[in-house]
Amino acid sequence: MKKHLSPTKQAQQQQKQPPPADVPVAPGGEVTVQQLNELLSNGSGCYSLPTQHFNEVFPRIYIGNAPGNVPQQPGRFVAQNAMRLQKLGVTHVLNLAEGTSFMHVNTSVEFYTGTGITYHGIKANDTVQFNISAFFEEGADFIDKALTHNNGKGKVYVHCREGYSRSPTMVVAYLMLRHRMDARLAVATVRQKREIGPNDGFLRQLCQLNEKLAKEGKLNGESCFRGGLPSKCRGLSWMSTSIPPEFRLFVPHIIILLNKRPRGMFA
């Protein structure tokens, strides 16, 4: 069970930087659940809940919440507010919590009929036992389709119930699969823009994906984490050429965070 900050303490930390990505790397470049959790939590091991209903975590990719199948204030949540989505320029919606239970969001293709928004649903449960990795490629394909829509001007709103565990996990997997990011960089990228806290089962599956992609040579940044960040990794030359130019503006800040670690940590 993840420990969360009280609203008061969380408000006090709003002026602080996101958790620094300065966790040690296991032998052989392996990524562990502990490393990812340290990226997501503060120094005391506590996690912050989202402070916004949605955030743009990568160019034209939004992560947000939805009301779930319980009464809520009208118009409060973006996922079921077609007018708000249209004002944001959202062309596609990916629901990682499709279903009818309390912890799911009961939307469908029919819900968005006439809005010009393309919908796709995945019936994922937010439990450590759920195999969300079975949907990584499916979700990544849909996000790709969204971003290439309208000559590369499409926008996608990826949500679950809280925009905290299921949907961030999918976006992290997308960054790994399509932008060749190491799991740590992908997690740090999303956490930079939104408070997230995937459950440990999901983090373990991201670690397994990282291992698989690393063995296949499909992670541009993977070697940059072995034994620290070599000089060639301090710039952007190692980044995937598919990363949009507008995102590269804040990549150096993430790299600086990744370099802020005690001397000798990787000896």
C-alpha cells in the first residue's frame, strides 16, 4: 500500500521540484520496482495525489481522471465533458478503465458519437495481479494513431478513474515502445508533469518491458544509465529522433535531474 501525503503537506510541497530521478542502477542496467518508486515518491517514501484533473505529460498526450460510475458534480471531469475535450483540441480518448464497476468508467464509442472524437476502451483493473502489459501494444498503437491524425495535429486524452495508476502506466509504456525511452526516463518524464503512482504490479511489468526492449536493443537511452550518465548522454544526441522538437526543450532538465547523484554511487 502506497503512503500518500495529507492535503496540507501536499500543498506545502507544491512549490518544490518533482522527486529527483537520482536512484542507483542495478547491475547490468536492470530496472527495479524500488528504483521506479523512488522516482515517484518523496524522500520519506510518500506519494502525492494528482492536483489537477488533467495534465499534458508529453506533446499532445494528456493524462486525466474521470468520474467513474458514481454521481459527481456536472462538468467536473474532462473525460465525460465532450465540449471541454473539443476546446482542448482532443481528437482521441483512450479509457484504461472501461467497465461498469465503481472503479471503472462506463463510456463507449456511442458516448462520443457526434463529437468528432475517436474512442478506444481497455478493461483494466487497478490491482497488482492485473496483466496490463497484455495491452501495451494495443494502447501504444491507438496513441500513435491519435498523434498522426489530421497530419500530425491530433491530441489524445488517456484516462482511468483517477489518472494515477492505469493511464500513466500505459503512457509510460508508450514512451518506452515508441520513443525508445528507458523505464526510468519514461517515468521521470510523466512524473515531471503529473503526480502519478502506478501500483507495484504495474511497475514490475514496466521493468519487465524494459528488460525485454533492452535485450532487443530497442532502448536508445538504456546504455546511458549503466555506470552513470556518460558525457555523450548529457545532451540530446542519444534521444530518439522521433521525439517532437517542442518536448526537447524540457528533456535537458530531466537529464540534469538524472545526473544529480552522489559521487561513487555507481562504483
